[in-house]
Amino acid sequence: MADEFKEGEFFTLTDEDGVESEYELIGTCELDGNEYYALVPVGEDEEYVILKVVIDEDGEQSLETIDDDDEFDKVADIFEDELFAEFDYDDERAEEGNE
């Protein structure tokens, strides 16, 4: 089940070309009865990706890309608010000015 996964867990994901990559879970959210994961590629300088948790008829869980633009935008807004809410940009700019 999805609630077995906690932030900081690692996943090996396979893309549509069969290439495997390691990702770290940095956050989860729920919207309209669906669960979503925000993951960052391990050892790479890329932004995070958002995937939807899908459970098939056999109870198997998989992570899939979000095809609906409106759904993606709503979920992305939630993650932006959650992941960056505690980061104070004004404090960072003040520190940069003091260097």
C-alpha cells in the first residue's frame, strides 16, 4: 500500500525505454482520493518529478505520469506549497548580500 512508503525512501524506476534510475521520495500528497509522490533523481542536479500512485485490479501498486494537465497543475501547486513553504527567500537574499 502507498502508506508503507515514507519520505526519504528510494525507488528504482524504469522509464518507457527500459532505462532504470534511482529516485528519492521527498514528499507525498493526496488530492481527490488519489495519492501522489514527489521524487528527485539520486545523484543528479534535476528538479523533482511528480508521479501518481495507481493500484491495479490485482492490488499491485505502480507509479505513473500524470497525463491530465489540470490534475498535474493542481498537484504541482500543492507540492510547491508544501516543499518550499518553510524556505524563506528573503532570509537567503539577506545572507547573500552579507557575503
